[in-house]
Amino acid sequence: MEALQRVFGKNAAYYLIGPAAIWLAVFFLFPMLSLLTTSLSDPATGSPINGYTLTWRVQNYVEALGDYWPYMMRSLLYAGIATILCLVLGYVLAYAIAFKAGRWKTVMLVLVIAPFFTSFLVRTLSWKLILADNGFIVNTLQTLHILGEDGRLLATPFAVIMGLTYNFLPFTILPLYTSLEKIDPKLNEAAADLYASPFQRFTKVIWPLSLPGVVGGTLLTFIPATGDYINASLLGSPNTQMVGNKIQQLFTTAGDYPHAAALSVILMVIIVGMVLVYVRRAGTEELL
Amino acid sequence: MSLADQARGDLKLTGLHKRYPNGFVAVESLDLVIPQGSFFALLGPSGCGKTTTLRMVAGLEEATKGTIHIGDQDITHAKPYKRPVNTVFQNYALFPHLTIAENVAFGPKRRGAKDPAADVKEILALTELTEQAGKRPAQLSGGQQQRVALARAIINRPDVLLLDEPLGALDLKLRRAMQLELKRIQDEVGLTFVHVTHDQEEAMTMADTVAVMNKGRIEQMGAPYDLYTNPHTTFVANFLGRSNLIKGKVVGREGTGADAVVKVDMHGTIATIKASKVHTTSDEGWVGIRPEKVLIQPEGQTIDAPGAALSGAVVVDASYIGVSTDYTLRMPWGQEITCFEQNTGRRGGLIPVGTKVDVSWRPEFAFLLDSAQDVEAGLEED
């Protein structure tokens, strides 16, 4: 510190946080301010090409919420179901990798990450083929009379939720694995020694100790899944559109930046609010 | 109600055998009866099978063959959570998300105790942890964590308490204090304690009975005093304390009953060994003598020992430790033996390196072991 003070004077500490401050300003503060000012601009007087002037038009928020709240609710519902599915599937897999995989641990972890080597878009498109009306799965389900003659999977809420679950599963598994892997297997033995049945060992020892991973994993799934639009647009129909689809359409097709920005801010506020409540309820404030 | 009222019988291992899928036999046909209320130690180097034995009793490892009984109850195949047995784990394995009181209450709650608070309070007082009740394990010192592990186990009043190297993670000074503490608690609660350790001093100071294990078998079992003064194998002689083992030939047997002795020729000098300390039937054997029983005196001076003296030894090293001095002596036939001498002040200084000395010992302290056994068995490699 003394050496630094000789070079920079007594304000050495401020110089040291400089790089971090600049990073935050460029990548967080500046885009955020731009989004907020756009959301409060008049859509009638400006355009994406000529730019917008800040007129403090709060009406944008009222209109965005009034027009698109059903999409918002659908987003939260789909993302919520997908998150629960991811948690159940991911927990089983993460547990198996952490405690049962033995020498296959590394291989299994690589397999969890492997899908990231191909584009998100291509993987979602391939699900479109798998779930297609004349595809193997639909045909089989029709033969078994689980699906009706003209029943389909593609363009249903099922397909969208399945797509979300598939795409975000690794984001649930990795934090869960990290949490579970840290649990000393001796604790399981100690619990068994202290009269805990296998079920009680899970509820009283493993589950509470894996909570940081549960909270981390579900947040990393729920937050991006709520704002996602790729799954809904590739695997869904106009009836399964999510708020992300609306934001995307407002920005690109309609060229209505202020309403798009207002909708984005609303989504962000809702998510931050839900996360705060969730994290406090789970007793894992130290994550924030 | 005293805790001791709960105990229900001896722990009996019959033909207990453990073979791992890779073919390694960890425990070989072990027969053992541990009387109710005793403090029993299983002592041996790492890999000798002592921990595997413990884990089979706890139910954390399945026996390949044999049975485990407590009293008349067969628990060989009982699930760990259905056995009247509790374990103090090597690194304690305390639940990090629970407070000390919750850790201690874990067992009683799983067994359906409605309100174990009174019991918890009593046990925390016994283990001197009352002040720590609301803290988490990470906030406690090693010695305190050790006591929590103990409290968490004994609150369940198991028939048998298993301790897996419970003091291994503590530093020397704390370990000595905890040894006394453990002993005190065992006296107070009167449960059967089975203590697994590789520390011979720990086993001897704490246990009533020590079983020395080697390669999946029990080499010798008995009270610490008997094990130390009358080892039956070279492994026990070397692992439990230290021994000088000198090759000898049996030249005669004299006397009967308690006075029976065996005469052994050690490189020309005849040593007399009590028949009760002879553990070989062949004509050759290792004459064993503990270093602190070895008496030395510079050549020409008289030694205070009734037995024969070996002459012609030379001091090759003398390390002064304060209370005692360790001498290394080279015998005329080339072997080096060790002598620990109390610094009573009688000698008025050390015997200088290079001095020629006579060596002797009181005959009742010597023992004779089978010459076919490895003279270096049980010596620590490190």
C-alpha cells in the first residue's frame, strides 16, 4: 500500500477500484441508463433511426403492462414449471454424479456441458424435428392412443416447456453438483449411525446442505427462462407466446423501442422482486 | 436414571470376515468378546483391518462371513440406523448446518423423542459444552468438536460406543487432555467403548484391554501391562513400544512350575528367561528386552543385575533428552541395541561415545520369541 501511495498519492484506493468502476459503467450502467431513458421517451416523435428524446412518458409502462400482462403471466408460469422440472431432473443427476459416479464423474460432467458445443438455436431446432407431427414420437404416441388421431406435440405449451427444461437443465445441474459435491459422505454415514432412515438422511442432512445449490440453480434457470423467446417461437404457436416474444416483436417488427424498453424494465423489476423474496425465504441471503 | 442401566450385554464377534470385491482380505476370521462396560482398544498400523472391523460393527460395512452379537441379539445384517451402536467418527462428521444442541438432539429425534431438551442439557453439561449449545460446529475448536461428536453419540445410550481414531485430529497436548476426559466420561456412563487407534500410547493409557491387530488378525490381546511386559510376537514387541531382539539358541530348560526357566545362548553369553515368557518351541529364538530395562556400566564397574553381563559393547551414540538418555550400543557381533537410562544423577554425566561398556538386565524382564518371525515386523516405516 505504501509503495502504491508513493506512485498515486493519497488517493491510491480510488485508482485501484478504477478498472472495476469503468467495467461496470461500460457494461452495466450505460446500457441500463439507455434502456430507462428509452422507456420514458415518446414513441410518436422518435424512431429507431433518428433516436428518441426523453419526455418522461410514464404512460409507456401503463400501456405495456395493460396490453401484455397475459404474456407476462404465461412467461412466469412456463418458466416456473420448467424450473421445477429442471430441479427434479437435475437434482437426481447431480446427486448421482457427486456420490455414485466414481471414476465416471468427469465423463458425466463433460456430457452435461457437451450440448453447449452446439448452438442453442440449432439444438432447439432439432427438437422441432423430434416433436414434428409426422415424427417418430408423435406417431408412436398416436399408435398407443395416448395422443388422438390429429393430436400433436409441436406448437403446444408442452413443447415450449419441454424446450425450456431441456435448454436450461445444465444451468440447474452445475450449481447443484457443486453444492452436493462439497457434502462430506461421512455426514450421510453419521446420520445413518444416528438412526436416520434413508429418507430422513435426505430431508435432514443432504437437502439442507444442498440448499445453496438449489437456490443458485433455480435462479440461473428461472431468470433466463422467463425472458426466453427462442423456445416459444420455434416450438410454440401464437397461443404460447411469452413476454420475450413480445419484447422482440416490439423492438424488431414494430420498431416501437419505448414500449419494448418499458416491458423489459417491468420484467426485470418483477424478477428482481421475486428473487429477493425467494432468497430470503430459503435462508440463503449470503448468496446475494 | 443412570446411563449405565441401559447397557445389555457383551459384544461378540464370531468368525468375522471381510473380503473386498478386489480380493483384499481386510479382516480374517476374527473372534472377539468385548465384555459389557469395558474400555476396549483395537490397536494396529493403518491397513490392519481395525477400522473395517469397527465399520462392520456399526453396520457401515457388510461382513462377508461371521456374525456380530450384542448379548443375545444378532445384529450382523441389521441396518446401521437400527443398531444399538453409535460411532464417534474420525473427523467427527458433525452436521455443519445444525447448532451444537441440534447436532446432539439428532439421534433422539430420529428415534421419536418428543422433547429431548432435558437430555441434551444433561449431556452438554457432562461434556462441558453448555456454553456452546447455540453455536455451529465451525465456530468450535478441535477439542470442543470432539466433545460434540462424543455427546451426539452417548446421548443415545447405545449398548456399544465405537470411537474411530477420535483424537487423531488433535494436537499432542489437547490429545492428552482429551484422553483423560474420555476415560472420565466412560467411567461415568459405563457404556462399552470400542476404541480404534494406531497410537499405542493412547491405547495403553485409556483401555482396560488392548487387542493388537496386524494384517486382519489379532496378534495378541490383554491388559496393557501384560502386552508390554510379555509380548508373544515380534510384531507386538516392536509395535507396542520398542524392543531389542537378539538372536539366541536354547541350551537348556530348568525348574518346574512358576520357577521354570529356559537358558539361551546369546553369542556366547547365557541368558535366563522365565518359561512363562517363552513363546517358541524351536531351538532358536529372539531374546527380547525393552530398552529401559537394559542396564549399562563402563567396563570394569559392577552392574546392579543378578544375570549374566554381555561385555565388549561400545557406545556409538548418546542422545540426551532431559529426563533420560538414549544410548545406542554396538555389540561385539555387530548388532546395535538401544538403552534408555533415567537421568537420576547417579552417574554424574553422560557416558561418552566410544566408551566400552558392559550390558545386562534383570532376567525376569526378558522374553523369547519365535525365530521364524520377522525381526522388523511392526517397526514403523516412516
